[in-house]
Amino acid sequence: MWRSLFLAVGAYICLLGVEALALEKAILKRPDQDPLNQQAQQEVVPPDWAPWSLMGGGAIVLLYSFSIPRRNQG
């Protein structure tokens, strides 16, 4: 169970890093607000170090997940 948890978390962090590398900014808006209201939107700009740190940290967690021993189902 721990192995699959760390594998999923590592893959998610790596994908989040790739996504941060691919996009310049993300605009979040609430679905219940008026689409013309600019104050209901929030702009998220990832810093320059975020994509590489997320991909590196996710790779480390992925490698750690492979080193966890499997539990024998017997």
C-alpha cells in the first residue's frame, strides 16, 4: 500500500512540474460568479524554479517508491 501511495504522489508531482513548465500562467475563476467580473478571477504564475524542483522532487519520490520492498501475499 505504501509503495503505490508514493508512486502515485511522485507521478502527480512530476506531472505538476511538467504542467508548470508548459504554461506561463493560469487564471482561476469561480463558477458561481459573473464571467465579466474580473475581480472573481485569480491569476497564478509559477516561479522560474518551480517546474524543475517539482520534476526533480517527483523523480526522487518515484525512485523511493521502487525501493520500498513488496509485501508477500501468501
